[in-house]
Amino acid sequence: MAGIADADLSASQSPYRWHDVRFIGAIAGCYALPERRPSPEEKIPVYAGRLCSISTRMMVVVGPVVGNEDETILAHFDEFGILRGRIVRRLPSGFVVSLALTEADRNKLGARIAWQKKHVHAQVPDKRQHRRIIPRDPRSTITLADGARIPCFVIDISRSGVAVSAPIWPDIGTPMAVGRAVGRVIRYLDVGFALQFVHIQPLDDLERLLLPPVE
């Protein structure tokens, strides 16, 4: 990982073991459930996710599709790289993963966790017309034109639209609501799709708009 001294990543050069370090925060990334490949010819679906906490043995991830216990997960977070493991506990909107690592890889991950805890990443200014924000609670619901509701994971949201990850792949132009905001699908992402709202939304109302509509 860029920015980490080689000495920090080499367990053989340091007697210190990193197995007790833990990071608690919110880091965006993606994950896949390889055992759910639709067919040998099709790609494994990849979903956006958020890493909530990580140690050298366990991690907690939230996302639009909750895997089953003992199911394999393959995840990627820029700060920690590619991580593989098995789900040991389901949560309402995510899961706890036991990481499959060699002793050397466990020490490398520990060094990355320790580095992450000590450094604050510089934020790149968002120069788009409508600034995007990452919601504190990424869980929401998609409502389709026929009334069907599907859980989704909100990647980010702005006054003009929202990017989501969900277990569906709608056509461009499909109308739907995310939470209480109505829009149409305008483009695909690597891990989901983006909607443009019918109306520009007030900045202060964005997180409230993600709440599912009241019955």
C-alpha cells in the first residue's frame, strides 16, 4: 500500500506482532460472493459495500446482499487490498467475516490497520456541480413502478441523484424511487447504477430522503 514504509510491512524485520490492532470506521469498497456465480459463463456479481471494522482476524461489512453463514466472500478496500474469508455471523444489513490469511499476510494487514489508525487521508475537493455525500446509514429501499421493494446500499447521494448497489440490474431509463426520492436510471457503475432525481433536492434533506416511504 502506497505510503507505508517497507519496514512497517515486513514482519521478519520487526519482532512486533500486529494481531491485536483494530480499526473502526467507514471505508467504501466492494465485495462478491463467489459461490453465487449464476453460471460458468457469467461474471460473479459485485456489490458496493462499507467496511465498518477490521482486525487481523475478523471484519464487519455492510452491503445490499447479506451472505449466508459459512459462505465465502471476496472483498476489496483500497486501504487494505483484497481480503478473502468466510461469513461467521449474519447482521441485519451485513455480516461478520473470519479472514483467511497466512501468518505473513496477517502481519502485513496488521501494519496497514495500524497505519490507517494514525493517518488521516487528504480529501480531494469535489468539483461537480452538486457535491456528493456518503450517508451515515447506507441502507435504503428501492421501490419499482409495480410497487415491488428491494433493499439497496447507497454508495453516495447528491442534490441531483444517487448511486446505489442492489441485487437488480434495471434498464437505462427505468423509473424508481430510492427511499422517498423519485428518479430514473441514467448510467451503470462497476458495482451498481446511478439515478437522476426528477427534482433537485434540498441539501439538508438528503439523508432523510433515503428513509423508506411510510406505509
